Amino acid sequence: MNGRRRFILFLLSLSLPVWAGEKITVAAAADLKFALEEIAATFRAAYPADRIEIIYGSSGKFHTQIQQGAPYDLFFSADIDYPRLLAREGLAASPVRTYAYGRLVLWSASRDASQMSLADLADPAIRKLAIANPKHAPYGKRAEEALRAAGVWEKVQDRLVLGENIAQTAQFVQSGNAEVGLIALSLAKSPPLAKLGGHRLIEAKLHAPLEQGFIITRRAAKNPLAQRFADYVTSPAGRRILARYGFALPEETARR
């Protein structure tokens, strides 16, 4: 009987999953696409048993989804106000933390955007200008602010192509559906886009800061992987990667 029992236990052990790590689902602003993928890859190399799924999109839409119970464990927003709102509603299991500041640039795959200014966008030869949707995308809000500050909003408004998020906005320009776009510096510096065209940094004084923040959501209050990954993103290794993609770090901004 003992031998038979041991044999049954052996068969049962073969059916058990070998993975013994934890899992998190991360909602991340689209401007983080390349930087966060690189950060996650280095994290996975150190913790191969843990599983991290990252979904990229517009910060405003993620905010709404988390309010409605979407199963996200971490939320990296391009606008710190969205995590702050969730924290006020009791939907955060951590303090709201700034992880970086984004920058807005002019970018084109068909023109030398490095030699352009916002005033040049009034040229009717530019038939389509891509920006993210200002209603829910932080980069879209800042693009509208910059265009208004430069006095060209009314001249370009009927030529706008609106992306659901900043990554889709960049895709519109990359594919030729728009000649020029106002996109994130982190995307303009990414390998696929950097080889296609130059970019021109938009003066920071023309729009409100793109202060980017994150929270661990209430759903992940007891998930140590969520805290471990958040700590890694803000570690020296994570910050080095963010800086390489053009993000300004909080301590640098504080010194200005």
C-alpha cells in the first residue's frame, strides 16, 4: 500500500506546474513602450520565475478602467494627476510617486523636423499633423497647450489627426498618414523611429510639465512582485534606461 501511495504521489507531482513565481499586470503610458520593455527584460533576467504582462495605452483610459475594476497591479501614468485621483478614491496601495518627466518633440519621417518650429506647422503644405487625443492622452493635452502658446492652434486644428495614445500618434507619422507629429521624445529616440528622422524639442515653457507618476493599485496590496518591480523601475538601473530614452529624472528636474 505504501508503495502504491508513493507511486500515486509521484504521478501527481508530474502534473504540478513547475512555475513558482508571481504574476503582475502593468498598465503603462504609451510613451514608456521602449524604455519599460528594456527595463522589464533586465528585471526578468534577474527574476526568471516571475511573470510581468505590460499593456500600453492612454493614461486617461487606464484611469477610467481602474476605476471600473480593471485587473491592473501597477499603473505608470504619463500624467501624475491620474494616479493621484485614484489614490484619493482609495484605489491605491502605495503613495503616488514621480518616476520621470516626459518631453514633447516635433518629429517627421519625411521632413527634417530638427530644422522646424511650431510656427512652420501653419504652412498649408503640411496637410496632416498628428497629435494624441487631448481628451484623454497627456501628451495630446500638452501638444494642444504648446500649439496654442505658439499661436498656431486655429491654423492647424482642421488638419489634425488624433491618435488614441502617443504611440499611435507616432505610427500615423511613421506610416505617412501625417507628415509631422508632436510625439514623446522617448519614442523619437527609440531605435525604429530614430533611424527614420530627426526631431525638435518643444520648449518646456510652452506647456505644463509632463510629470509622470505611478501607483501600486489596491488589487496588488499583497503582491510583493508589484513592489519589487516598482522598486526596480526607480532603481539606478531603471533610471539609467529611462534617461537614455530622454526622460528627465525627478532629481534632475528639482535642481533646475
